[in-house]
Amino acid sequence: MSTFMPNAATVERKWHVVDAAGKPLGRLAAEIAVLLNGKHKVDYTPHVDGGDFVIVVNAGDVRLTGNKLTQKYYRTHSGYPGGLKEVQYQKLMETRPEKAVMLAVKGMLPKNSIGRHSLTRLKVYRGGEHPHAAQKPVAYEGGAK
């Protein structure tokens, strides 16, 4: 009897729809990262990219608890002197809430090629509509409240 080792050819990927309305951003991102990594599957293997596709709807209705809307900043630097750009999360949530969800999930994925490839399976939409009905996604009922 030999041990079964999953590989890229044997991975079955499902599509999950996660409703972000009213959920805290960090808790939501943690659940999405688990789905993208494939840690919810019984045949999880760290060196195999075995995660599922995740569709996030209502990203504009996600919550930030405490004073994070005013105190938290999204920072990028061009590499040149004086090249720091800062955007307050209140403005980021008004203009591009999809980016805020994407950044939160990206921070919870592994910092390697598997994590970068997993992020390509994340689809985030501001409203309640998405164009992935043909993939027959299943509604995900997670623990984030």
C-alpha cells in the first residue's frame, strides 16, 4: 500500500462565492486565504498548489473595525527619493474596495510562487453580481461574522 501524493494533475478545483457584506476585513481575508491555499481539503500538501477559486461579492460592504478607517494607510514606494505614496483606508474603501480585499488576502498567503499563483484565482467584485455563473460556484458559508 503506497501513500497517495497529490500533484498538479490530480487537483480538483471548485469555485466558491463568498459574500463580504458586513464581515470584518481581516477575518474574511483569513478564510479566503485558507480556500485559496487548499488547507480545507483532506489531501492538502504544502508543496502542491491545490487551492480552489474564490469569488468575493459585495466587497464595498466589508467592515474595518476600530479606528482603522482613519489610522490605517496603504503605502507604496517607487524606489526613488520622495517616492512614498500613502492612501488612507477610508479613501481606499470608497474608491477601490476590491484592492483592499485583495491586499488583505495577499498578506495572508505564502510569500512564494505558490502564493503568487494562488492569488490569481481570487476574483473580487464591489457589488453583488459576478460573471462566473458558467463555473457553477457554490456559496461558501464560513465562520466570519
